[in-house]
Amino acid sequence: MIPLTSVLSHKGRGSRNPNLDDTLGLEVKELLNSSLENPAMWQLYGQDHILKQLRPSLEQGRLAHAYLLVGPPHIGKMSLAIHLAQSVNCLEGSVAPCGACGQCERIVRGQHADVRITTVFQPEDSRVTRTVIGIGDVKEALHQANLKPYEGSCSVLIFDGVESMSEEAANALLKTLEEPPPQVLILLLTANEEALLSTIRSRCRRLDLRPVPKQQLAERLVAEHNAEPELAERLARLSRGCPGWAISALADPQILEERDDQLAQVQEVAQANLEGRFAFASDLAARFGRDRESSRQTLFLWLRWWRDLLLVKEGAEEYVNNQEQLSQLRLQAANLTGPQVVSFIRALVETLEALDDNANPRLALEVLMLSLPAPVS
Ligand SMILES: [Zn+2]
């Protein structure tokens, strides 16, 4: 479904230079490939406000030691991180990385010795199942921070999925953030900053990535990725402004199919008896243990479906996200009252919060299932 899943890579461990191809998802590779074709500019989707925010520091060559890149999955955090790594090492010395010099190219190809990615995400075919960035991973990366840059002018440490860091690892990272070595740029990427230690948050400058406007994203999918206009519109809408998701779904039709399957399940569970509902809770709780982020995304999909039900009830169908399922939404909405829908949306939000606070997943999800309005007989 989602090209990056929450499994920590062992592949890059122990080397100074983990292979980008192994750690990055398709979407990032696609974005980076397009930056190889169009060098000398920022190949970022819809993040002009961040470039504006960073421009003075980049011009003066005075970036902060650490930044926290915040935004939902697939919005372009890794892409921005790679661009920043290029920018501080680019031989052309301009604000935007040239994309063509030896430094820029080696960084994009994942061959640069001073740019290190530590990630909790790994492509789905990986057999490794770990869900946290551990102390060993952080120590290895920080060891590099204490060495002089090997081939560039600045070492860049990128930690992706930093909300999934063990406490021990987070504390080790915190020490480095408190006394950062010179010539090191630390970039922390998160989709869920609430789960971070507040002390880590406060030591970083924050960069908020924003969803790309639907029209703009659809136009770029057509112009740069040869998408059919109708499909481009659908992907831009369903991606909710996250270009990485739209680009992946364009390249891999299975992503849309699996999304449709998950929506069918949302409806099935609503019609299931308590046993069926608890079976769903149990499956999702088990998945949560293996892959926290993908389970959260499933719950967000539920949230969007129930938001759509509310919109249908309120007569605001033009704002429905799942336009393709409008007839099913109407059918289900007809059997629910407005307060029932609102109350279940509230329960979903509370469940997500409880899971972020490390509640027992099975228990939290069973409680959620008990809040689901009774099936229509
Ligand atoms: Zn360059």
C-alpha cells in the first residue's frame, strides 16, 4: 500500500554511507530524478513558504544546527532534507543547490559519505521488522557527527520517523542537540511531532510542510508525470496535498486498489456484529505492533470516511473526499443520525490520541469498536 513502511533498515548499518536507494521510497526517488533532469532549482512541491523562511540563513551560510521537518507522510520531508543536504555542500555556492556539481549528484545518488540517513521506514519487501530507531543506530550516526566531513563541507544527519525513537536513543540525540559539533546539520523528520520529547522539539528550528493545493498538484502530475487529467485530479484529491502519495499511486495502481479495499472494510465493519468488529480490532492491533504508521493511516482513512458521512448528512457532498464512493456514503448516511456520526468521529480522534500516548492498542481499538453505531438490521 504505502511504499515506506515502519521497519528499520539494517542494510545501512555499520557503513558510513547507507545506500539511499535502499532507504528511500519510490516517491522520493521520483522527485530526486526530476531534480537531476532540472538542476539549478528547488524541486519542491508547494513549499515556497519554507524556502522563504530559510533564504536569509542560506544566503548568509548560517543555517541552524538542527531542524525539525514536520508534515504528514509523503508530503515531501525527505525531498526537502536531501535538497538542504545538497544546498550546504553544493560547489556552486548559490542558495538553491545546482543539482549538477559532483557534491549535488553524489548526494542525490546516495553516494555521499557525509550525508547519512537513519530511518525507521523501509520498503515493503524488507524482511526486517523493527519499529523503533534504537540507541545503536543513533550512536552510529552521532559518531559520524564528531568526525570532520570527509568529502563535503558539511555533514548532514537525517533521522526519518524520529517519533519512533527509543527513549535511550532520544536522550543520546538530545545531548548532541544541546552541544552540536561544528559543520554538522541535523534534520529530524516527523509526521507526528506530539510523540517527540518536548526537549528535542525545543532544540530544533521547526519547518512545517504544507499540503500542496489540489489544482497545482494535479497540473504537475499531468505536466511532469504524464498523468491523464482525470486520474491526476483524482490522485490530487485523494492525496490530500501529499505529492509523494500521488506520485507513488500513479506509478503503482495497486495503491489505489488497496485503498478501495480498505474503504470496503470500513463499510463491512460498520455492518458487522460485535465478533466481527473485535476481529478487526485484533487484526489492526497486531499490525500496529509491526507497523505503527500504516495502522495510524488506516485510522485516518476511517476518519476521512466518517467525515464524508457527516458532509453527506449536512448536504455538502461537493466537499466529500471519496467522491467515487458517493452512493455508498449516501446509503450509509441515511441510516445514521448526525449526532451518531459526530460521536464516532470523536471516538476515532480519541483513539488516535490514546495510541500516540502508548495506550494498549488492542484495548483502545476494542473501545473504538464499542463506539461504532449498531449495524442496521
Ligand atoms: Zn551543486
